[in-house]
Amino acid sequence: LLWGVEKKASRNVTDKTARLIERHLRLPNGYLDEENPIIDPSVTAIPFISISASEVNNDLSISEDPGFSISKLELVTNKVDPYNLVALRMPDDSMNQYFGVNDIAIFDCSKIEFISNRIYLIQLGQNFLVRGLARSLLSNKIEVLPTNNITNSQFKAFEIENVSKIKILGTFVLSINYFKGI
């Protein structure tokens, strides 16, 4: 903290300290820079994932973009803890039966156990993907499934020997549709 020059009894918070406070309180970046910010205890900010940074770092990375604000009541209704959640703006139409491009998908990072026929945020090698995972009844392998219903799509289903070949980062819990306007 720095002492203010104009008022000897005042203190200014540095940008670095403000970002640290925002991160710990799960507030969007820059929130404390707003004039007279109003903290609403009924709202929480879910941090966005940066897929590009995650792929470079080979680890789940949080975006510098402001988090996605959502009502805590919405989360309680869906029985999820806001502190375990991350948000992802869908970058493509690989899962278009569930999410459109720019829809926001929210994942619970505390739920990483494989249960067949669910949607997950996964890491497969250097790639971070949203895919359905299901155990094949015929081969007992794990099917990695995009849900794209477009013929000749670039997104193809494939099988892996077992679930240990992928890293489950979170289970899908909620989506927010992107408003495209009229």
C-alpha cells in the first residue's frame, strides 16, 4: 500500500494489490477500479478458462478477462459450489447439440470422476476439449464424442483404451446461451 501525497491520512491500493484482492474475492479483473463499486453478495464471478494459454502452459489457465457473473441463487438451485466452477466460452461448434459458438459452458472442477454418458472438460495431450465421454458396450473402450450433427464435420468421434489416457478437468453443470440479437 502506498501513502497518498495529497491526503496524509489516505492510502492508495496498487494495481497489483487490487488484482490480488479481486482474484481472491473472485471478482472480475478491474472491478475495484470502478468508481464506487457495489459488491452484491447475491452474485459471484466464475472465472473464464483460456484455452490458448492452457495449451501453451499444458495446464488449466484462467483468462485475464473478467469472470462471468451469475446469481448465487442459480447455483444453489443447480446444487453447485461457485468456488469449484470455471466458465468456457465455446470456441467452435463441436458440441452444437448442447452449445453454440460463444455459448458459455460452466464446469465443476471438483467432479472429475468418469461416469459414462456425461459431458466433460478434458485434456488430451496438449489439447483442451469439451466432449461427451461414454463407455462402449461393444469394445469396453472409452468413446470421446463430439455432438456435432453436421455432415462431414471436422470433429470426429474416436475411442481410447481407458479413461487414464485423458485428464478430466471438470463435469459440465450449466450453460448460458449466447444472445445473437435480432
